[in-house]
Amino acid sequence: QQNMEWSVRRMYIEAYNPHAVGTTYWNLALDALGATHLGGCGTCTGLVSVLSSSFRTEADGYVTAHFSRYVNVGARRIETDSSNSNILVVGYLDDAGKITLVLWNDGAGRVASILWRGKKVTVPLPANALVTLSWTIPTSE
């Protein structure tokens, strides 16, 4: 949970909202004890941990996979705003007209209201959840 929150907050939402175009993880794969990294923080994990005969996806790996799955390559960041400091949001628009919002609910379960072009939709956000919403702008607009 703590690593996931750090990854969502620092490596994605708080990086991309001020116009970052990419982030880099220092360690992609570590051994089961996290002891094979060269520098960086002492408690950092890799995206995956390599075990004796398998691997384990770490929180940073799940967050990276989430953004990679829902935000299309080449999508541009769009302006978003949250009136609740516990809900972090970053938005993207791709060339096909798809809008993607990635929300992190940092706390208890709550309901978020999304306002877009005079329309409102409410979305339940489970406690400490990473949630993605997307829709395509109608071609008639």
C-alpha cells in the first residue's frame, strides 16, 4: 500500500501534472531481498522481484502496468482539478479523441464527481484505490 501510494503520487500524478513527459525507475528487477540495486533509496523495490524460480510483481510494477494499459502512447496531458486533497487526478487526451482520467483516492472510500462539458457523473472510489475512467469525445463535436 505505502509503495503503491508513493509510486502513484511521485512517479506519475505529481510528476505529469507539472508537465513531465516521462519518469524512470532506478531498479527494474531486484532479488527477493531487494539487495541487488546500485544506489537509490535503501527501501526501494524494483518493478518485479526475481525469486529463485519465479518473480513477484511489486507495487511499482502494478502502477506502471496500470498507466501503460490505460494511457495510450502519444496521449497529451490535459488540465484537471480536484476539490478534494485526498483525490489526486491526472488526465490525458489521445489522437483518437479518447480522454483518460487516472484517479488515486488517498484515504477512505468516497464518491467523486466528474464534471465535463456541463455533464456530471459520480464515481465510487474504494479506499486507497487507483481508478481509471475513459471516454471518447463524439466525432460530431
